[in-house]
Amino acid sequence: MTKKRKNLFSALAVTLAAAVTIAGCGSSEQTEGGSSPAPSAAASGGEIPVGVLHSLTGTMSISEVSVKDATMMAIEEINAAGGLLGKKLKPVVEDGASDPQVFAEKIKKLIQKDQVAVTFGGWTSASRKAMLPVVEQNKGLLFYPVQYEGLETSPNIVYTGATTNQQIIPAVTWLLQNKGKKMFLLGSDYVFPRTANKIIKAQLKAEGGETVAEEYTPLGHTDYSTIISKIKSAKPDVIFNTLNGDSNVAFFKQLKDAGITAKDIPVLSVSVAEEEIRGIGADLLAGHYASWNYYQTVDTPENKTFVEAYKAKYGKDRVTADPIEAGYFGVYLWAEAVKKAGSFEVEQVKAALKDVSVKAPEGEVKFDAETQHVYKKVLIGEVQPDGMFQTVWSTPEAVKPDPWLKTYPWGAEVSGQK
């Protein structure tokens, strides 16, 4: 626990240990493009509304439903521990429906109509980029829990997932040192995979690797026969996979059906975690790799409590994963800033965030005010037959976020910044 039990995680660990077995633990609406402040959080009696916005339907629901579940669990835990500033949190849950435009519409509703103090949500970068101008124009606050391509900083978004130097770049370096130089880049056709692959190509050029092919398919795509034929022809040492959603189910099944095993051509994914393995099937993924900042197998006291609470609440067959954990601790990071600010008002909470850290399941997470991101360790994991990850490499300590790639000699080529 942290010194003087400073953060909410530490205080709640004791509460959860006892409770887990029992419970499973205002202004007017703003016009588009305006610059007036967001409405004050609408306290109804002793409640403060908070937004929870994820894809509960559509191609991304395979990943996002569980992040919603973890977010709701954190809210319930905080309420069970007495709430915040004498008030209970009232979640207002909306479905982004795997559609960026719907995400934009729903977050506008949450800020303007529901007058939420904060919104937790999003997965794809397309959804985040659709929400960003709405959040900025309405002076709201979004906690975004998923790794992404970097090259972005918004004063109204807190990025609790990894940026590029905390996931993709270390993974490429590890592959070059351990699996080979020739990489086949495969991704879904939207902003995250395309930007990620632009970064990977620059890195490969700088570090002596080779891009043998680069292919994209629409979100929800299910026929990978042509792509697999191209993989066979290109003969890569490794496939770097930025597919998202249920396309991964089809790809890995068809890859195995084509006789390509992890020993033949290993796949390293950056959007396939334990929850996706559960949906795809461990038999299809064993021996392949992923790069994340948290696995269910992480050995910390906080993670033991978290995993036990999550399974007790949602079922023993459920699993935790990186975005699930980031969605969970994001609620506590915000709550700690609220406590420090003594207010739910967005500007006061943002000011208080600069000195906040929490003891998360993955380890201590510290907010970086310069970038709006958090420090995170990098973990390369190999999928095991039971669907869990065995960590094969990690950074010795948490890595400072560098979303604009300022620390890489080749970074300006991608970011356009010097």
C-alpha cells in the first residue's frame, strides 16, 4: 500500500478483501462548436452522474462489453466504500454500437443532457477521434482505456491505455531481436492500424527490418483466404497484427486451417488479449504473442484482489485483460483526483490530476501531466494452451509516455514534429 494509504486503491483493498465473498465482490445545452463550459455535474440528491460509453452491440462488442463491466465494478466498489465527497456515483450507460458517429452523439448527450462529471469509454481510435472534438467543445472529460497509435494529446482526454512507445515500438524491437527481420503487417482498415503501421515501417527502416507486405480489411471482415495466400507468398518471419474486433476470430481460425502454425509464422497482436482469446479459442492462439501492459497472470496483491472480485461478480469463467484493467483503474484515477480537488468540476479535477498516482492491478500507475497519459510497464506475452499469457519479456520499470515519438531519431518522420 502507498504511504499513508493515500490513494483510493489502497484504501479499498482492505474493503474488497472482506466484501468480495459477499457481493462479488449546470448550464443549458451548448450549440455545436461552441466554447461555453460543460454543464456542472447534475447532482440528483446524493448522486453524481458519470458516463459509461462502450460498444454493447456490433463488431467491437466482443471486446468492449467486458471493459464496461470492469468500469461498472469500480463504480460499485467506490459506492460501497461510501462514495466520493459524500455522494454516490450514478452510472449512465450508453451503447456506442461499434459506430464512431454514434459515439459522438452519445457523448454529446452524456455531457449536455445527463450532465455527467466524466465519461469512461471508447475502444477504436475512430470512436475516440469522433468523441474528441465533442468533449473539447463542451469542456467535458473522457477517460479512454485502450492502447492506441499515439500522435495525439487532448486536454480533455486521459489516456489510460498505452501509447506507441509503451506497446508497439518495444514489440517491434523484440521481434527483430528474437523472431526475424521480415514482417507482414495486417490490420483493420481505420486510423489505428494505418497509423500504427506507418510508425512500424519507419521503425523497421531505422532498425534494419523489412516490411514484406501491408494489408487491410474492413472491421467485421470474415474471409481471409486471399490474405493468407499473400502471407504464404511473402514468406514473412512474423505477422504484426492490428486487426480489431471479431475479425480476429475468422483470421486465426483460417490461418490454422491453412496449416500455418505459430512455429511456422508467429503472429504478434496488439488488440488480442485474454478476453479475445476466450472468444477466439486458445487452441487457435497458443504459441502466438501479444504486447500489452497487463495480463491476468500479473503477480501483485492488487491484481489478486481485482481478479477475484471480477470473477466473483461476473462468473468464474470470465477473464481479465489489459483494456479491462485500464477501464477499471481509470475510475480510481479519476476518483483520486476528485478527492484531491474536493470537487467534481472538470477544470478542478484536471488540475488535481497532475500529481495523482494509484496502485493499480498492473502496479503503480502515475499520471503524466505533460502528455495526459500514464506511465506503464511493457509486457510481451506468449499465449498458453489455457488462454493465459506467459510473460517472455518486460521493461524493468514503467515507461514514460511519448505519444509524439520525440525520443526516437526517426520519430519526426512520422509525427511531423521536430
